[in-house]
Amino acid sequence: MDNDGYDDYSPEQEEEDEDDNDDDEQLLLLKAAENPVDEDEDSCEYSCPRYYRPVCVLRNHQLVTYATPCEYHNQLRCASVRQRQGQAVSTFQFQYNGACRQ
């Protein structure tokens, strides 16, 4: 385990991640009734593996680094749940694999 609290990434752990390079993630603007998520309406976060494989995402026009694709997907799920509940949500645009370079 690194001093940042994350284990080093190994390919065996990749099965835990969802595909993070799908074309539909290149630009994801959450809108009502689009891309419903198959989940319990009250639950949006799933347990993520503790390795570091960062992804850079544009959230509301600001670059944000998520430690793993799973953490990024949790943000998308939570935004979808909030939107179904009539709350305002952030916009997300996947940029690239790796930490954001600012």
C-alpha cells in the first residue's frame, strides 16, 4: 500500500471497474429521463477497490481527478439519483486516464 492509502493497481483488479473508455462517457450531460441507472433510488455509491488508477474529468467546467474510474462512476450514479429526485446536478465530461494536468 502506498503512503497515499491506495494499493498499486494490478490488472487482476480491473474486473472491479466498469469500462471507462466508452464513447458514451466522452461527453455525459445528465438530463432528466436520460441514461437511467439500474439501482435502488436511495443508493448511489458502490464500494470501490482501494488501488490508484486516476481519471481526469471535467466537472462543471473544472478539471477534477478521481482516484479510480469506480469513484468517478459513483459520482455519475449519485448525480443521476439526485436528478430523478428533482435536484440540480453537475455536468461531467471524461477527459483522459491519469491525473489531471493543470
